[in-house]
Amino acid sequence: MSGYFGRFYYLFRLSRYDIVYIHLWVTPFGASIFEWLYRKFSWKIIYDIDDLIYLSDVKSKAHPLVNIIKGRRKPLFLMKMADHVITCTPHLDNFVRQFNVQTTDISSTINTDIYRPKQNYNVQDKFIIGWSGSHSTSKYLHLLDDVFKDLAKKHSFKLVVMGDPSFALDSVEVEALPWNEEYEVEVIRRFDVGVYPLPDEEWVLGKSGLKALQYMSAGVPTVATAIGTIFRIIENGENGILVRTQEEWNKALTTLMENEELRKSLGKSAVQTVEEKYSVNANKRVYLNILGTLTQPKH
């Protein structure tokens, strides 16, 4: 409720700004009332959408009213009414262009001043397979349950999970941590390998691969499901490894466990990829050009 009061309060301040930057929505629930008001009170609006939040919960078989309560129509309204839309994947960008041709596809970016790459690829104490995410996405890490259990029969390793402190897996040593900005980078740098498993579902096509980019920026060799936008981030065998089947996951992780030079090679190439294409420094000019275009006086 305090958040809604805050949004109402800002209605009377919006006209002070040249541009109002909206991420995902103005308010999360209900009809597009606040979004309509913000459009009326703002000079220019940039709408930033980095997820397919407009998709209905078809698989949950939820009552249609649920999708109304969740405000699934809000993103569509903002796509139509924004002066510019920033997306994060080609699939999402193509969808938005049905409603607004003023779009720019910009992948999630990494602050490489904070994400400094690891230098040591020796295994410290025990090999660490790492994953970073949240309670809502940790279910996708369970896609690899059988892979981890099989690996545990032959190799000694620890699975470090950041973002879901309740995560557990029988017969596998797990260190589960809550997400915390203060130690996020430090934990990722501990990974000997970072994993990014994804299901074969439409919503994946709206994911920019941020988890993979975080691993890669820290110099952590990354193994990811070969689906969606990950193809433009990882070149298989050059700066990471792309897999599809359980057997390929098992083979990739086993190979990286046994080959320090490969881990180092993939990690170093990954850092270079992020710095050149996916860092804040590499993408700031694109953002500044959008801002400059919208604030340029008309003659």
C-alpha cells in the first residue's frame, strides 16, 4: 500500500522531468490505471521490459481473473504508449515491434568495475559447481538433479546455491545461501564452474542470460542450456559450453572438473566477451543516444 501511495505522490512530480523511465510497470496489479495516468503526466517515457511478463499463466490453469489481478495487460499498454522501448532479447524486441517501432534491443549489462575476474583456476579444497538465482528460479536447477547425483558417485564436489537458502539435494553436498548484494560477486568468484540450466519454454526467450553473464564476467567457465538468447552470448567451446541433454551436461561438467587449462581458457575468453559486448562501458553510449534523441529539441 505504501508503494501505491508513493506512485500516487509522484504523479504530481512527473512533469518536472524530461524523461520518465519505467521498468516493467508502474504498479504490479490490476488494470492500467496508473500507467495511463503516468502517460498523461509525463513529457517522455522510456519503457524497459526484460521479461515476458505479459504471458498468461496457462500452465497453472489459473482462473482468468488471476491474470487480470497480475496486470498482464500493463506491459502491452506501456509498449504502445512509450516514446521508446528498451528490450533485452531479439524475441522480445520482435514482439514489441507489433505495437511500437521505436525499440532498442540491449542485453543485460555488467558493471565490470565491480565484477572483477578471478585469477586462480586451481581447485581450492573441493571443486565447486555454482548457481545464482532466486527462490522462484531454483526449480530449474533441479533439472540437473540426476546429473549432480551421478557426478557425486565419481567426483568430489560441492554445489553452491545462492538465492535459495532452502535448496537441498539428496546424496549431494550443498551449500545454500540467501542472495546478498554485499557478497554476491565474492561467492560467484568461488565457483569453479557456473551452471545455467533452462527449460524448453516460451518465457525463456525473454531471458537475456544475465546469470551466465555474471559468471562469465567473474572469469568462471559457464555451462548453459542451448536455448534462446544464450546463443548470442556463448560461442560453444570458445567462451563457454552449450548443452542440451543430461548426457551432455554430465560430459561437460566432468571434462571441466578434470581440465584446469580448459577452465582457464574458457574463463579468460568469457571475461573478454563481457568487456567488449556486455559491460556497462560497452553499452552506455546506446543508452545515452536514446536519452539524447528524446530530449533533442524539435525545429
